[in-house]
Amino acid sequence: MTQNLEQLKLAINDYQEIILCKRRMQTASAELREQKIKLKHLQEIVEKEHQDVLMLEKLSLKQLFSTLLVNKEAQLEKERQEYLLAAMNYNDCHNLIELLNYEKKILKDKLKVEKDVVDTFEQALDSFQPNKKNQASKEFILLKSFNEELKKIIQLKIEAQEALDVVNELKSSFKRIVDALEKANLYDEWGYFYKEKQAAKTKKTQYIDKAQAHVYIVKKQLIFLRSELLDVERFKGNFSEAKDILKGFNLHYYNDLLTDWINVMKLRQTTEHTLTTYQTISKLGRQLKKLIKETDQEYEILLIKRGTLIETIAG
């Protein structure tokens, strides 16, 4: 029985990987369809905002007063900001589509062994069943109940571990973003002379770009995390608060960055909101670890009860 149990554990790990790949493939495919639709919409917005900028740049003073009762430079700056925000969102969406396509290719390669893994898992599960003397007996009915409960616990643990793996990836990515933003902030008041200030500005921009490179990855990881949390919630727990905060990062990062850039490139708002999201991710990781620990305890207790019952049935 011990050997069968070890074989089952190994088969569960392989099966878990296949299930994860299939779910991520479904999530990536669904998100890819949405992002392609979104990209077309963003392209229209970018073109419109660009035309607005061009229109304002060409307005004469007489035309300006007849069409806009606002300061031309202020209105032009506003349109430029809206164009910049639209362009950043468009580029972000385009890069996310490329990442999702790459992710699908990797997943497709991993799923080539699906049939072999599923067959091995089912064989291991069959061998884990005890010899049955009387399937109608009270003990056997109880054993079936234990088996069903074990399956649920195993599935919950699988879902929670998958979510925790994504959380750990996200923590690493967010740490890189926060580090880059904090290093960028070091150059706010750096330098006394013109060349020094220009060099500081260049260095600051480089760190902002470095943070941006990880934002694309984070957005892909957040898509998968949301899917994994929904899977965990089917069995236990509620992560609505965390999901709302994580969704907020997706919606507000570029608005924060643009607002901070306008305010003499101070990155206070962007850094604060990114740190808040990082703290949410860390808290979520602790919650999932606690859930996995509780699940492991339930699993061990149920295994002991099941083993005792099998000994009773075996006589």
C-alpha cells in the first residue's frame, strides 16, 4: 500500500502539471481574444487623440477662439497627455498579446504528453483501491466517502499551490518594478549643473523603462492569478478584496505614471500604488500558505482514518 501511495503522489504531481497547462491554455486563449478586440479599439483611440493634437497645433488664434474657449497651450498639453496615455495603453496591449502567444506555444508543447500522464494517473488511482469483500457493507460505503473527500482535498491543494506559484512569480516581478522606481526616485534632486541634471534625467528615464519592462510580464501573471484564485474559491476561501486591488493596478498604473511625469517626473503616486499592490500580493501569499498547511493537515488525518478502515475491511 505504501508503494502504491508513493506512485499515486508522483502521478498526482504529473497530472497536476497537465491540468495547470490546460487551464492556462484556456485562460490565455480567452484573454488573447479579448486583447485583440481591445487592441483594435485602442488603435482607434490613439488615432483620434493624435488627430486632436494635430488639429490644435494647426489652429490659428481666430479659429481657436471660435472653437475653444480655453487656453490653447493648456488644451494642447491636455491632448498630448491623452495621446500619450492612449499610446502607452496600445503598446501595453500589443506586448501582452505577444506574451500570451508565446505562453500558448510553450503550453502546447507541454500538453503533448497529456494522454500518457492521464493514463498513468488513472492506473495509480486504480491500484490505490483496496480489495473489496463486500461493496454493500457499511465500511465500504464509508471508504468510498473517504476517497471522495480525499479527491476534494487533493484538488484544493493543487489549486492553492498553483495560485501560490503565480503569487511567488508576481512578488518577484513586483519587487523588480518597485526597486526600479525607487532607484529612479534617487535622481530627483541629483546634480547642480546642467550636464549633471541632464544625466540624472536620462538615468531616471532608464529606470522607469526598466520598471515598464516588468509591467508587461506582471499583467500576464495577473491574468493567470485571477483564474487560479477563482479555481481555489470553488472549494474554499474568498479572495474578492485581493482581486479588486490587483485589478486596480492594471487600470491605474499608466494614469499614475503620466500624472507623476507631469508633476516634474516625481514618481510618488506610481511607487505608492505599486507598493500597495506588492503588499497585497505578499498578504495573499501568506493566506494561500496557511490554506495549504490546513489542507495538508486534513489530508494526513483522513489518510490515517482511511488506512485504519482498510485494515478493518481486510480483517
